[in-house]
Amino acid sequence: MSKGGQSMPFRIADGGRIDRTRTFDFTFNGRQYQGHPGDTLASALIANGVRLIGRSFKYHRKRGIVAAGAEEPNALVQLGSGARTEPNMRATQIALHDGLVAASQNCWPSVDFDIGAVNNALARLLPAGFYYKTFMRPAALWMTYERLIRRAAGLGRAPTEADPDRYAHSHAHCDVLVAGAGPAGLAAALSAARTGARVILVDDGSEVGGQLLGDTARINRNDALRWVREVWDELTTLPQVKVLVRSQVAALWDQNMATVVEQVGKGGPLAPHLPRQRLWKVRAREIIVATGAIERSIAFGDNDLPGVMLAGSARTYLNRYAVQAGRRAIVFTNNDSAYHAALDLHRSGVPVSAIVDVRAEPGREVRAAASEAEILVLPGHAVLRALGGDSLRAALVAPVDVEGRATSDARENARTVEGDLILVSGGWNPAVHLWSQARGKLRFDPVLATFVPDHAIRGIRCAGAANGAFCLADCIVQGLAAGAAAAKDAGFARGPTLLPPHIDREASAPIAPVWQVQYPTAYRFKQFVDPQNDVTVADIELAAREGYRSVEHLKRYTTLGMGTDQGKLANITGLALLAAAIGRPIPEVGTTTFRPPYTPVTLGAIAGPEVGAHVDPVRHTAMHAWHAEHHAVFVNTGLWRRPQFYRQGKESDLDAVNREVLAVRNGVGLVDVSTLGKIDLQGHDCAEFLHRVYINNFRSLAIGRCRYGVMLREDGMVFDDGTVTRLGETHYLMTTTTANAVRVMAQLEYLLQVEWPQLDVYLTSVTEHWAAMALAGPRARAVLSRVADIDVGDAALPYMAWRECRIAGVDARVFRISFSGELSYEINVPANHGQPVWEALVAAGTEDGLCVYGTEAMGVMRIEKGHFVVGPEADGRTTPDDLGLGRLVKKEGDFIGRRSLAKPGLAALDRKQLVGLAPVLKREPIARGAMLVIDPRHQPPCTMEGFVASTCFSPNLGMSIALALVSRGRARIGERLWAMSPLSRMSTEVVVVEPVFFDPDGARLRV
Amino acid sequence: MLLIHCPFCGPRDQTEYSYGGDATLQRPTDPAALSDQAWGEYLNVRDNPAGLHDEMWQHAQGCRRWIGVRRNTLTHEIVSTWSPDAAEAA
């Protein structure tokens, strides 16, 4: 930071809301400049005389600063560098800080000499719809064209490194949310807050005041900013009021929810504990939209030259930022407001060459003030063209009629007016964006020549300029009334009546609705409507001639309003020009849809803290630490991390899985099955309830026994499977698959709460209460008997039974159920004891060579046993009979899905059925997901007989095996088919076999 | 985003709920008695009204209760919510 400001040639000596005691150094396009706290990047650039800020999107024309707020279309910069670089940032809204670095966009090699500017010379060849018309054929080449077009026309560059900053999300509730802290918003917040209502006041500026910061208005016969200060002081003392500055209400959603993006800090480096931005989700009972109005331009020739600026914005730069936007001004207007800009600049010492007014009758008061200041006023005139090569030096001015059409004597009466600044005002458009996002309707006001909010909608009001009130006194009156009414609707008793402050009213003349200056073809220069997307009046007229009569089509064809500024400046002018071109009134043409967000929101703010490891919670089983220590390779199943296999030494994935499978089949293994869903059921009607949700009979399940069960969806397709154990007279435990645990619970709750509330059943999800592990293999009993305090022999604990006991000193439930097809015990212990019990089992199994195994080995063994799983086989299209479970379906009674099983389509004979596949040549693998066809030489499309659902290498059989769904599969055992997988370039001849490859009689289970 | 009044917990954010479809639908007491056509309609045919719609939501991240919600599909206004138990009693 350096002292003093010897530079800044356009800075005035005093006034403005900047702090001249401190100076910031900043860099733009590699050059060093100075500014002050309180500056934006835009005001600091103007202070330093920097006019050329960037190049336009399509024609690469030179562009300067046009506006002072969110509506800025041209002054978009690449802000910052490295990982923190941000593209398309509006210089008008970047708070200046020491060391700020910014650069121009869309120019190469530099903003002063840009090769892309050749497009401007070729502009005749690049009309609206040029890309559509030119690059349509051949279609295949579009991919190539698109890349080149996008590179030529791009805006800024996205950062390529990870964002180093943090972003926060905050939720807030309030009675009244006020968007905009200008005069109307301040008045609304004050009158609402005085009732005791909780108020949140949001403004995108660095301080409250809105337009009052940029003009010279007087309230109560004093500087208006004194009134702003008084209101601010009162608001900040009220505990129920929150004011957010540097914050944008980006969107209004249903039911009065607003998203607000807050820039934390005043720009520059932040304290490490602070997020860079905070995304607020605000729920408000009542919302007041006091977002002000946006000045619009008038289209005239070369109106994009650097030096052409909105009149109100130039006034803001002068009064708020103490910078003069030029050395000599020309004012071009169709309304009274621009006269104030002219008078302010004149007073500050900038000579005004002329006020060019398309109206024959300007407002009497402003005209008198102009004559008093000896400013030349040219009523009934228009600026035909801005003159100057790199920068503005004069305007060509000629007489026009009331519609802005050059009169027949225009050419002989045209004159050149000197000036390096054209201040233009085409009137004001209420910022109705938020209102419209909330589905508020608009109506065209012919007196104001713009769209204003129409019809009240519940919970949302507009006040001030956003409501079409363009005079300060009306703004404050409307704000006070809106605040009081909103608080009342939010349930607050009327507070003390607030009298509006004294404000002198000015007699003004109405606007002349001129959108464009029309003149003979001799004056054919580009008249820009949307400078950001380089859309001209000629483009709109061409689109109209080509039949684009809907404003939505016009927008898409010409790209009008499709830039990052979303046409804040351009849209109303564009649709008025379309209306003129097709000869329809403006209200009939209507507006395009206003969509959120109001200004671009960085993705970081939307993601908030939910990035990296915080995107989703991670679920670990009780034995996770042990798995990690023993070289488990984890796999994600939903949010769970499960051991896929445990690697020993440098063995390959497949070697590890094969080793684990063989160890279980030939000895004993231990697997963590804690992730299975577990639901505890209690109540007198559990048996009846289970009977209605499973296809099997559950009325006959005895205490102490387990039963396998299958659930259907109501459409008859298999939904889930698991076991049910009867723990006591009125107490059951259900298991579900890992994947469906949540869905099954919700479905059971639905049935009990909505369909069968009379059933006495209570459900509790106990998935995470119990650690579960399966001890499986021929040596399982030997291992278990060493740690269990009961007899676990076949007589005491037979297949499909359970017992309570202590294992390694811990209370446990032992279920003799099997997924692997081996003698198997599933052991449940309270989760906190999971790891000690697991370790005790591993220790007890040492002498039998116990092997821990993961989900892969489990998967191989279930394929060997022909067990379907939810997903590959039960894919939402298979019935119990398709999966070979027809025998489980009980004969009597209704259950979820039963009626659908009787539908003709589900009983059709050609349905796909679960079968096994074995390769004809034992060494060949079978491709996952392969299609099954009869003749491999047939070219697609050919009849698909079925598909491979699951496949694996079976170390027990020494070959690849697969489960498949094959049309009429059970009747085709022994038939040969081809498993074709064009994607993996594999085709294998296979033979259809029974789905159970290993121990088909289940002898190994009952030992 | 919607704010849904749970009859048990009070007004809660939509993100706490999961949607459960038409609330006027009642599972037939004797599905076997229905024709294929009638069962098919119960399974698959739903009104898509522009306006008020009674629907089920589960307060999945809250009290786990299924509740009825009368919502205007055009404006997302929620007119009322209720507990299906209470509806039974009424």
C-alpha cells in the first residue's frame, strides 16, 4: 500500500464515499494503478483514465464501462490468478483491495491489439443465426466447428486448480425479508422492524443507501445520506434486524424461500477461519422487493464505443466514487432523469457540450436548470452516431421526430458535437427479476414505457423504483407502507405510524418511448442492443423478417439477453424493437422468462461445505479399523465401506479372491455382514404382518427358528430378500439386503401407518446396533465351540435355528443360516463389542487356518450356489417364478404383489428364467452383461435369448461360470448359446445348465 | 424449496421428507376380487391434476411418520397436512 494519490487524473479533489487517506495498488492487464478504499475496480479504472476494458463476444469490438452495478454488460474481467482466478467478474461490483489483480477477457494477444477483431470487419457475413445457417452441414462436423467457435467466442477462463477457499451455508428465518437497501428498502425495513418483526435487509452494495449514494437528493431539507445514516443507526440497534451488505438475493423460490449470496469480508485476503462466500437460505413470511430500477440505453450508431455510458451510472461514479467519467460530456436522453447527471457533471467542472433530447418538450424544471447552467439543450434531436476510432471524440446529432426517426432535413441539419463521453438515458426498467421469479405478473405501463409489477401475490410486495415509482418521495412512501403491511400480514400489531420525511417534488415531463434512432440508410452503423452478446437492431429486424415472432424464439435465435448479464440492459429494448418490427403492441409481445439467479452464483457457494470427503457421510462397521489394519481393499456399497478382499503380500486381486473362496470351502472363513439391514418387530400382529409382506408362509414360524423370505413390490416383481427370526412370542428380527435396508423400512412403515394401522406392530431399525459376522465353512463349528458358552452341535443348534449365548464373554445371538452354502453361523453382538468378538473368533480359528474374506469371495460362492441377489438378477423385472422361487409362494392368503402375479403378462410362458451358464471350452471367460444369441454370425439386430446377469471365476470348478436370465430357460438346460459382448470384443459359446453349480442338494449345510 | 408442516414435528424443510405419491389411493381389501383391468388401474393409473393434490410424504429424516399433504401443483402452496391416523379417526 502506498501513500498519497499522485495519479488518478479523473479523480476529483473532494466528496464521494471513498477514503482518500489510504491508497491501494492494483494491477490491470499487467499495469499498476492506484485507487482508494470504497472504490470498485470500475471506479478505480475510470479514475486512472482506463477506458478500454475488454473485447466484445462476437466481433471483438473495443468496449468500456457502461454501468455502475449488476447490469454491467461490458466490463467483465478475469479476476485474480492461479487457483483463485474467476472469470466474467463485473468490474462494477468488485470491491477494490490492495494488490488486486485483474485482466481483460476475450482478446489475444492483448486488449489493444486483438486478432479476433477481424470478425468486426467481416460483420456483414456474421448476421443473427449465422452459426445455425453455416455449420448445419455436414452434421458430423458440428463437433469440430463447435470447439473452434467456442474458443473464438469464449468469455473468461475457469480455474484449472481446486478452489482453495471455503464456502459456508447458513439457514435463516425471518418475518420480513427486504431485498434492496435503497430509499424504499430502508423505509420498508424500518417500518416493519418498528412493529417488532424479525427483518433481514439485503443489499448488493458495500453500504446501504442504493441510488441515494450516487445522486444529490435531499430529504428533510438535508443531504439524503443523513436520513440514510439515521435509518441505518436505528436498524442496527434493533436486535431482531439483520442487515447483509455485499449480498445478493440471487433467487426467490416457492413458499418465500430466498437464496442470498454473501461476499464475506471487504475483498482481498480473508482471515483463515472465514469462508469466502456464504450462501443463505432464508425463509421469510413476507418479502419486499425493493431492488430499484435499471437504466436502459437507446440504440444509435456505434453506441458501443468506449465513452458511451448510462447517464445515471456516470452520476454515480461522480457522486459516490468522486471520479469524472470523461473530460467533456454530451447527454442523449428521452426523459428528464439524465439532466441531473448533466448538471452534476457540470457543477463538478466537466463541460457539457449539449443535452440532446428526442422530446420536443423536456421537463420545465430540468430545462430551466440547464439554461441557468448555460448548457445547450437540443430538443427534438438525437445522436445518430458516436464518432471516434479507439475512443469517443464527438457525436453526430440531427433533428428527429417524436419516435426518434430522422426528419427529412436531418442530413442538412446534422452537426458534430464534441465530447469524449456520451451519457445516454433511454428511461428506467424496474428490476422486477425477483418478483417475476416468484411468478409475479407484469403489466406494460405506457406512461413509464416499461413493464411494472401487476396484481398482488401472496407474501410478496414490490416497493419503490422496482414497483415503477421513479420519484424519491413515492419510493419512501411505498417503502413505509409495504413494510407496515408486510409486518401486519406476518402477524404483528401495527407499530407507531411513520410519517414520510419531507422531500421536494419536481414537476417532470413524461418519457418519449424511443428505443432506437432511425435514419436514412446512408447512416448505416451498428446499433447495439445487447453489447455483451453483440446483438444489434439489424439482428432483431432480420430475425423478425425470418419469422421469429415470439420473444422467446427471438432470444434463442439472436442470443439477445443470453450473456452472463442475462440482458439486464438489453431485454426490454430488444422486445420493444421486435414489437415494432412485427407491428404488434409491446404488451402482446411480452417478456422472456426471468430465471434465477439474478447474478451468476459461483459453484463453490452452491456446493458449500459439501465437497471432497464431506459430499456424503461414510458408514463404517464396528470392525472397520481391524479390516484396514489387515490390508482390506474396500468397496463402496451405498455409504458403507466394505472389505472387498484382504490382500496378502503381492498377490493379484483374483488370486486373493480365489484364496479366500477355497479357504472357506475347505476350512473356515469369517466375513463382516454388519451392513445387512436389521429391523426389530414387536407386537401381537407381527406374524400376520409378515405374512402379508412376504410371499412365504410366516404364520407357522416357531419361536427359536429362522426362515428365508422374499418380498415383492405391488407389481409382482421381487423387491428384497432376507431372513426372519422369531425371537419370542411377539418379537421378530428381520434382515434385509444392504442396498434396500432404507427402502424396506420405509415401505413397512407405510403399510403399518397408512394401509393397516389396526395391526399391532412396532418397527425399529437396529442395523447399526448390532455388529454381524458370518463364520462359514466345514470347520466353523469347531471354531465356534471354542468361544461359545453353549453347545453349538447340530442337535442343539440345527440349520435355520438361533440361540442366545455368550461369545468371548459377550452376549450374542447366533443364527445358523448360510449364504455361502457352507455350514455357517451368523453372529450378532452389540456393535461396541464387534471388534473384540471378531478378534476372538480370528484367534480361535488360527489352528483351523481361519481366513477372513470379503464381498468378492461372498459373491463367487453365491454364484456357485445359484443364489440370486437384488440388482443383477432381481433387477425389478423378475417375478419369484422367474428366479425359480415359485415353490415359496404360499397357497393361501393375500400378500403385497400377489394379485399382480396372476396378470397374464407375468404368467406368460416365454418369460426369462434364471439359469446357469458354463463355457463349452473350459478356459474361456464369460463377459459380464453379455447378450445371449443362438448364432454368433447374425448381424444385429438379432433375437436376444437372454443376458448374463452375474459372472465369476469359480476356483472350485476351475472355470468361469455365470447366472443368466434366458427366455424359457429352465426348459433349455443343455442347449448351447453364444454370449456376445461387442463392447469387450468377447464371444463365448456357453451351455445352459442348472443355476446351482456347487452342492446342489445342500448336503454341506446340514452337518 | 417447500416448507412442510409435519403434524408431529411442526414446519420442516422439504429435504427432511420423501415423497410417496397419491394419498387418495387405498389398497383394495380383496385384490383377488378385482379384474385385471381394475387392478392395473390401481397399480398404474394416476391423476395428474393442475391444482390441489392430496399426496403422501414421509418425514424420513424426522419422526418417520407418513403424513398427508394437500398441495397445489401449480403454486406449490400447501393447504393442509394431516396424520393418516387422524383421518381414520375422523
